[in-house]
Amino acid sequence: MASHKVLVIDDSAVIRNMVRDMLPKGNFEVLEAKDGVQGINLVRQERPTLIMLDFLLPRMSGWEVFQQIQAQADLQSIPLVLMSGRKEEVTEKIKEPFEYFEFVQKPFDQKQLIEAIKLSMAKAKRRPVVAVSAGAAAATTGGAVAGGGDLSALTAQVTKLQAEVDALKKQQAQILAFIKSKLK
């Protein structure tokens, strides 16, 4: 029986299969998601022991999936490896050094993948346990909160709103490109 449940969230079947093939046989049950929505749903349902997350995904970006994971204390403790062909896209949103997750640049080989997994597990263990308080929940729903919980809740809310703005900007650019192509 597999001792580790690995969730690979990537829109490329090639990458999902490659990760499956690179993991040691027998130790890993590999779950797959082809977009961010399916990925975050599987994270919540299956509670994997490791998440391999592509940063550029359809339906919900890897950045948005990352934010949702970080917003839930029970999900933050899951080791995470972010994958992307362009590290700049990740560092635009998340500044280095990556304290609680690991990054692996595509394309990667088996040695790089195993090393990233080991580092992500070590980093996840170092992460302080953060309890979700009723005060933080009140702050995200608009209630007044005293103390430090309100700042972190507001920061999380601002981050979420920024991700929504970024997604809308991307959609707007896609619509404009479509309209321009039809006008030619």
C-alpha cells in the first residue's frame, strides 16, 4: 500500500505522467488534476501528503490555488512543490526565499524532483502551526477584531482580491486580443 498520497496539479498530461514515472514505485499513490478548480477540490477532499502545483493552470491559476491553500491552516502544513517553466512568473507573486514550499523549474529530471520533494517536506515541518481563530473569521466576513488576527485576515483578503484583479486583467487582455483578431 502507498505510504504517500501525491497530488499533481498540472494541465499537461505529459508532466503528470512524468512525475508519476519519476516517483519511487510502491511508495506513492498519485492523484491528478488538470486544472486549478479540480486541484483545490482534490486538496480539500483527499488531504494529500504532498502537492505538486503548476503555476499556470486553466480555470483557476496555480497562484489562486496557492493562495487558497495558504488561507487555510489545515492545508498550510501540506508540503508543496511549485512547478513552472518560468521562475519569474512565480517570483512576481511570491518573493524569494521560498520559506515554506519548494520550487522546481520545468523541465526537471528525477534527481531534481526528488530533491524538491525532500526540501518541501523539510520546509513544511519548519512552518509554525497557525490556529484559525474566530476573530480571523470575523475579520474576513467584515466583523471588527481586536489584536493581531485582524491584520493577517485583512492581508489575506487583500491578497485574494489582488488575485481576482489579476485574473480579471488577464481575461480582459484575452477578450481584447480576440476582438482585435476578429477585426483583422
